[in-house]
Amino acid sequence: MLSKEIEEKTHALRKIRGEELPGMDIEELQRLEKELEVGLSRGERFLEEITALQQKVMFQTLNLCGTFHKIIIMSARHFRNRSGAQLMEENQRLKQMENLFSTQTHVLEQVQSSESITNICSSSDPQDNDSSNISLKLG
């Protein structure tokens, strides 16, 4: 029972890879074409979603950079009139802000790294794919 299912899946994979195209009739070829179109459109949707998320992260990071810069300027103005204890508290708060900024920068670097992977995946030859499941290639 399990071996029959494996055999069917292997046969379907060979068809998708094009290893059995000469033995397929028009109906089977049309079905295969439709499956490939669905997979490609799904892959395109994934790429669009990834791009939109990357743009959102970039925008938020730029906003965070601007906010961080404003905080530094405001804090510098207040330093002149503060006592030692107040300066230590302010320093602690600024360190927390710096950690937050550092985390956001790290996220941005990861997004840019995933963008490189996405570009590699999207520029590869579709015949080089070893699987019919496009989402596995993107993930």
C-alpha cells in the first residue's frame, strides 16, 4: 500500500520534471502545464510578499534611525543641566535605545540576506529545480 503510493508520487515527479513527456497525451500535458502555472503564480506571490515586507522593514528602520538621532540631540541639550545621578539614568536609557536600534539593524541585515537568497532562487533555471513544490525552494 505504501509502496504503491511512493510509486505514484515518483511517477508524478518524473512527469513534472519532464522525464516522461514523450509518453504523455495532450490532456496530461495540459494538466501538467496548469500545475506549473499555478506553482509559478504562487511563487510570484511569495516574492511580492517578501518584497513588501522588506520595504516595510526598511521604512521602519529609517524611522527608527531618525527617532534615535532626535533622542541623542535632545539628550545632549539636557546633559548641561543634569547632576551625576541624572546623567547615569540618562546614560542607561540611551543604552537601552541603542540596544533596540542594534536589534532593528540586525533584523534589517537578515532581511537583506534573505533578499540575496530570494534573488538567487528567482534567477535560477526552473529546469534545475529538484522538486515540484516551489514553496520549498523559497523557504
